[in-house]
Amino acid sequence: MSKVYVCLKAAHAIMADMGPLALSLDGLEAINLFLDEFLFILLTAVSHPVDIFRIKTVFHQLLPRLSKHALIEADMELKRHLKAGDCTESSLGIMNIQESCASHCTLSDHRSQSSDIIIIYLTVIVEHIAEYLLCSIADQADMESISLKEVFTGLLNDRNINHVFEQMKLKDQLQMKSSQQILQENQARTNTERTLSKDVLVYSTATTRKAQPIVINPPNMRNDHFHLL
């Protein structure tokens, strides 16, 4: 099971302003997988040891159009924790950082607090991307139900994110699943059309049989009923 950075309840709350939209479970999983792989790409580029300055630099390189506001929010959150004196600094591996960010994320349904400055900083960035992504996909959706197919299309079409998505292993996975979903939908539509056509044919045949013309024979007019005066 993939890490959960954003739960279904939080996703629906974020998309609520865009209309009465419903995100499917496979669509939600695709979003969480995107966030997880993005975090992996970011941390791999930052290398070890991970520090705030390198995070800022690499993040701006990866998503320049989203980095400004996300980094402002991350700086403010980190300052708040530093002022409260509840920060620590540890040396964690990439997988541990990913797990900790997922647990610390306020959009998750199993949140646990972390005092590590790297986790605090990265989590704000992940949350910012998650909110942006959900709003972007909701804005592009042409139906109330958003499935994996719509999430895949949204990632491809978003000019702020698609260049990173194109480099991900996730892209090929979602492309294959999206194609399978389209085939299943087309097959289901074809089966429905065949069923409807068959029902119409049966109804038409039955109606034709019932609507046989009624032949009314004229009364037998015998000449001996009439007499000439």
C-alpha cells in the first residue's frame, strides 16, 4: 500500500470549492504516489546530508512556478517551530524521511507530530503541492466523478507539473492503468448498447405481432330482404 500524504476526506474538502466532485480511491492513490515519487526525486537530487538550503535550491529547479509560495509557507512554519523551541535535527535516510512526512502531513488521516526541522519543512512543501494538484485536477474535470484516468490526464496537461511527471516511473504505470480503464469503459458501453438494441428489437417484434390488421367483413346483403313495390 502506498504512503498516504492526503486522505480522501481532506481531498474532498480541498476540491469542494470547485463543485460537488468525488475522487475515486484509485485516483487518490495516484495522487499519493505522485507526491511520494516527487519527494524521492527531490531528496535524491539534494543528496546527503539533507539541509534546508539544498531543499530550496532543488525544489525551485524542479517546480519553479510553485516554489515561491510553497517556500514562503515552509519558512513561516519552520520559524514558528524554532520560536517555540520544539525543533530537533537528525540525519534520516530518504525512505525514513518519506515515511515521516506522510505521518506528519496535516492532510493525512493518521497524523503524528514531528519535531525534525527537515520533516517540518518538507511536509509543508508536500502539502502545498497536494492542494495545488487537487485543485488543478478538479478544475480540469468535465464530470463530477474523478477517477485515475482524470488524474492521469490532469498531470499530463498541467504545465506547472507535467515536466516532472514525464520523468517519473509513475507516468508509465498510470498510462497503462488509464488505458485499461478506457478499454473497460468502452466494453461496458458496447455491451449496454447491444443490450438496448436487443431489447428494442424484441419490443418492436412483439408490437408488430400484436398490431395485426383487423379485417371487418361486410354484412351479407341478401336480395330477398328487399321487395319492389
